[in-house]
Amino acid sequence: MSTDVAGVANRIIANIEKVIIGKRPQLTLALAAYFSEGHILLEDVPGVAKTMLARALARSVGCAFKRLQCTPDLLPSDVTGVSIFNQKTNEFEFRAGPVFAQTLLADEINRATPRTQAALLEAMGERRVSVDGQTYVLKPPFLVIATQNPVDQEGTFPLPEAQLDRFLVRLTLGYPSLEEESKMLSRLQMGHPIDDLKPVVSAEDVMTCQEAVRSVHVDDKVKKYILEVVHASRAHEDILLGGSPRASIALFRTAQALAAISARDFVQPDDIKRVAQPVLAHRIILKPESRLRKRTPAAVVKDLVDDARVPITNKMKATQVDYFDD
């Protein structure tokens, strides 16, 4: 793999860490999604830097950036754009909405109504927007970073399954440790560090990394491992709706990106284990009786991964990494 994906990723992570402290695992998974041409959903309670992470990532890459603050009165045309009649030319002119940015931050997406949420479906799935019978192709690399509060918060509209499935990963940041929060207070004393954040890579660098990720080798045994995990979700006793073929593709692509970010040209089973929860947990629906027993999607995904047989490939043997069949 000639492109230095790991080097580009390290520059972006180092830049974001000037603002976000102690969240390197989440930053790595967010970049894996970006390099996989996927979208990122950040879900957590208010005040844990979800929006700040999205802004820092957008500022670290030299791409056109727009922010969309989602509210219940937001209309689909506020997202995609609208055609306005020009009296001078006697013609309708299309005024593009914020979705036409290369990086779109949809802040508190679950405060928008389902109708407005659906306005993002075509853009996220096909990288294009249809308005008034015209189709507009979005400029690459296109990334949607959405934040949302937990669904039990007031004034929220839970994202439907089709919308959740468009997000490659769902990440949770969690509270910082005491030491990390102390560092945060020191950094914020004289001003916010994000105001001084500059781009460290270009849009072309990101697109080159996205192309390079596709060439990361995935052994047939590792492919079977991915399929065993996803197919097991369709027959698990606690799951009402298991992973779709899109879930298999998402695991495959995200694992490729994670391997490239780790400076490897092949995928290991550990890559699958690491991305399984952020890729699969939001794509499965538990049975009502399982939810009553306090089962969580994260715990069920862990069971799926633990029950699947871990393969041993020739490349893994060459690197002297021991993996055992379960």
C-alpha cells in the first residue's frame, strides 16, 4: 500500500487532540468510517464534546463545511435547498442547502422530525440530491457527522432503522476522567483551542486514503468470519431484526480502514472485533422480552463476536500473532 494512510490519520488525530482530550479510540474509529466513505453518528448525553469533535474533524480537513442545527420546525428544503423564482430572468433558480457541503454537521439530528431526517437519506446513501426533478451530485469526499442525545431525552424523534443503517458507525464518547477534565479546564482558561485549529490535510489526501483503503487485503477466512458474525445476528434468540447485507459490507470496509490506519495492508480478526460494536449495535433490534431482561445491543454483539470461530491466516502466522479457534 503506497499511500501513507497511517500518516494522514496520525496528523488528523494529533490535530483533533489539541481540542479533544483522551478520546483516541473514538477518533480512530471516526477516521476509519471517514476513510471507508461512511458517515458517523455520535450519541451521548449533552456536554461531552460531541459537537466539538465533529467541528474539530471538519476543521482538520480542508473541505467545505456546513453546520445544520436540527430543530422540530426544520423543513426538508432547509436541508437540501429550494428553487426560488427570479423576477429579472423569469426563471426558477436553485439555492443549495447546507447538504451541499463536503462535510455536514447535523447537530442534534433526532430533534428534527422524521420528514426532515429523511431528507438526508439520498445524500447519505448515494452522494446526490434530487430537488424539483433535478439531480445534483455532491462533491467528494462527502461526510455527514450527526450528533444526537439519547432517545429517552425530551423532545426527540428516534431515528428510524433506515436512517440508522445509513450511518457506518455509532460512537459514544463518555465522560472524561478527572485528570483529562483537569487538562481541559487548563486549556480553556484563556480561550477555546478550536478557534486556532487549522487544516492539516486536504480533501485530495482524504480521497487518496479512501482509494487506498479498498486495496487492503482481506483473507477469505476473515471474510467468512465477518459473515458468520452477521448471519448469527439473524438467528440469535435475543434479536428481532439482525444485520443486513449492508452490515456485512460495513464491517468489511471499516476493518479495511482500521488496518490501513494501523499501517497494515491486511485485515486481522482483531480488527473485526474492534469495529463490531460501533458498526453492528445500532443496526440490530432486540426482542421486547430481551429488553425487559435488560439485554443491550452492545452485549448481544459481544456474544456474536465471542461465539464466532476466530480464523488463522497465513499473513497472521507470518507476523507471529497467535489466534485460536473458539
